[in-house]
Amino acid sequence: MRLDHVSYAAGPEGLAACVQRLGSTLGASFLDGGLHPRFGTRNFVLPLRGRTYLEVVDVLDHPAVDTAPFGRAVRDRRDAGGGWLGWAVRVDDMAPIEQRLRRHAVEGHRRRPDGFDLRWAQLGVLDLAIDPQRPFFVRWLVDDEHHPSAGGELPGTTGVTLTHLEIAGDDEAVELYLGASTGQPLDGITVEWLTPQPDTGIVAATFDTGHGPVRID
């Protein structure tokens, strides 16, 4: 179990403007991730060091937004002005999570601009929508070479590292939900747990960049 990615929802400015703003702030270029047809969303991704990535996501004018939990969560965050949506934990075996939460994972996919169909299974988006301090779980159904973080460790790439998270919530409640210590998926990342006022979830993330630390709230 380890951190897979953190998600940021574009606000009224739109996806392109949001990606440009965050990329300029971080001194890095995002990659077009493509469309999520089952969720009615699309994203851009920034591979990070540590085998994780930053996702910027927005909804499409698509009927799936009304039925897919992820689409609704993105839409609600966008309508609230945009900002941090949540975090996802990568697991190699989804069965224990399904048994503990008494629900089945659903499959998702998106076709990248290069034509590759990226596939995964996910569980817990409904929980994130209710209580954004909780992560959702992802099991990738493709080889690591196709994971969105691929390239984040290579010389000459962005060299951006997620170093610090500020999360409004209760770490004990999150550990109970995870079934593990939060230190396991967040190993190497400093986490500051803040009293939720009035909402839970990621408040800010700090990244180590080529021009020093950058905090995005």
C-alpha cells in the first residue's frame, strides 16, 4: 500500500487554464492524460518522483457525470471553486479492501493521446465524496511502465517531489478506514493533520521543485 496520486479539480477557470497555472507555479509541464469515458471526466498528469503523480481533472459535458461517483465528486468540487479533490492509495490486491468495506471495486480506463488504453480498478470514491480526508484505493491493471508516474525519476525530467501534505481530518479515523497506519502509504511525505473547520480533506500540498519549495492550496 502506497500513495498513488493526489487529485486537483479545475475550477471555473477551466482545465487548460488550471493546468497552465499549476505548471507555471511548479516549473513543470503536465501531460495530456486523456478522457475517462466511464466517469465523464478528463485529466492532465504530472509524473513526480517517488512513483506518484499529480492529477488535474475536470468534468466533460457527458451523461456519465450524473451517474459515476467520480464524475459527481469532480463536478461538486469544481462547482465549489475547484481545488484539492483527494488522494489515492495504490494496492496490489483489491480483495482484502473489498472484503473489509463490503463492496466491489469498479473498473476504469482512459485512452491516452498515444492510443494506449490505461486500465485500473478503484474503490472508495463514494467515501471520499462524503469525507474527503479518506483516500480511495486503486489497483492498476497495466504494467508499471504505463503507470502515470512513469518518467518522474528520469534525469532531465521535471524533478518535482511531493514532500508535505496538510490534511484537515483525524489521522486515527483515516487509519481505521485504511486498515493500516497512514505512515505506510505516506512514507517519506510529512503530513500535518489539521482540525477540520468546517470540512475535511487536503488543504495544501508542498512540492520540492527546481526553484525551491512550492505550496499549493
